[in-house]
Amino acid sequence: MPKIVTLGYRNLPKEKRLEILERDNRTCQDCGCNEQAKKLQVHHILSQRYGGDDESSNLITLCTKCHRKADQQTVTDAINKTQEWSDEFNEEREKLIRSFATYSSGNW
């Protein structure tokens, strides 16, 4: 079995945390609760301990309960969840591109 090297934790800069909260509409991206209902946190999808970085694509807004649950996932689980979120993001992006193309052609 290969040895897993763990890295130390880094604090996420306040500006980056606010950027992710805004991007995610200040809503837990797992259970859907909002900031008024529960305390929200920014979660590293691929944990820092396994080399996860502070790029926006590796960060997601979760409530405290969902964050605890997510921290118990394996690396494979995290990679699969990242792909799932990425696919959802790409679908939304494509819808926006199609809407813009329709608008640009004057048919909107």
C-alpha cells in the first residue's frame, strides 16, 4: 500500500472565502440550507492534507453539518464529487452560452 504524505493546513484568505460564498449564493451546496439557517464554511473538495489547493474549482460552500460529513470522505469520493460538481457547472455554462448566442442574434 502506498504511503500517503500529508501536508499542513493553510488558512484560506478572507477575500477568497468571501468570493466562494458569493459564487455559491451563500448556500450549502450539499443540503441547500442558506446562511440564515446555518453557519456556512468554505470546504476544500480535495483536502489540503492530500495536496488540495485554494483554487476556486477546489472550494465549495457547505454548512457545518455537511462540512463534517465531507471531511470524512476518502480522496476517491472527493474526486468523484468534484467531477459531479464540474459537470453541473459546465451544463449551466452551456445554457448561458446558448442564451447569449440567442440574444446576440437578436432573437431573444
